[in-house]
Amino acid sequence: MTVRPILIHPDPRLKKRCEPVREITDELRAAAEDMLETMYDAPGVGLAGPQVGLMQRILVMDCVKDPEAAPRPLVLVNPEVTWSSEATNVHEEGCLSIPEQYADVTRPAEVEVRWLGLDGKDHSERFGGLWATCVQHEIDHLDGKLFIDYLTPLKRQLITRKMVKLKREKARL
Ligand code: NI
């Protein structure tokens, strides 16, 4: 397992819609393992393919917050929201591609998601709480959408400018 570099916004790859996965290959399985490793290392609760330059519809997540509890790594291939609750939830979101920036985002409080597992089988689950926020945030990534796209243009520009500066500083090191 390898920790892969995480792309930082702005990057054209983070704005692109990803291709559906056609086949579960060993290469994809290895990429999923790397993505989980990268996510835990960051640390974060979710990571989507494009964030490591993998332009396919795959995401990983684990929203178990209690360090005493068993981890629950999930790999979702070609995930689709099949149902959303009318009730919404406001959650302060962040993103590994937009480090140290947080903002409130309103989303459906619960969603039902269908996906293909690495076992080649169809899975479906209803997510609530942080899991619901996370899975929607990560699916957005697969459509080239970032959480800052939900903010006002002014706030979005402010964060983007900070990221440009951060990337410039990093490049100088
Ligand atoms: Ni993100």
C-alpha cells in the first residue's frame, strides 16, 4: 500500500466529471487500497479518485470517529444516490484537496446509495449523520464538484486565492 499525493485545488482534474468503472481489475483494487491508506494517513474520512488523479468513479470512506471502535473502510465504485431525505443537515465541511478551509454546507440529512463493491456485487445502504455528508461530498468529487461550489462566489474566490498562494509556497520548497 502506498500513500499517493493528494491534488490541491485549483487543479483541472478536480473539475472534471469522472468515467464510470467498466471492470473491477487488480489495478483498481490496488488503487482502492492506496486511496484508503492515503485517506487514513491524511487523516480524513473520505477520498475520491480524482483527488489522487484517478479519473474514475471510485471513492473510499470511513466515518468511524471513535478511535476505540473498529474501523469501517468502505470502497464505493460507480456510486449513485437513489434516494435523498427532504430533511436537510448543515455540516461544517472540509476537503483534503482544500486543506485547512472549512465551511457550512447544507445537504439532505439522509441518502440511500447504490454502488458496485470490489467484490463485483451491487450494494445499497442508507447513510445518515457524517456518513451521509461524506458520501455526498465524495460523489460530488466524481462530478467535478467541490464543497466550495456551494458557497457564495466571494467566499469561493477567497478560498481559491489562499490555495493558489499555498501551492506557490509549496512549489518553492
Ligand atoms: Ni473533498
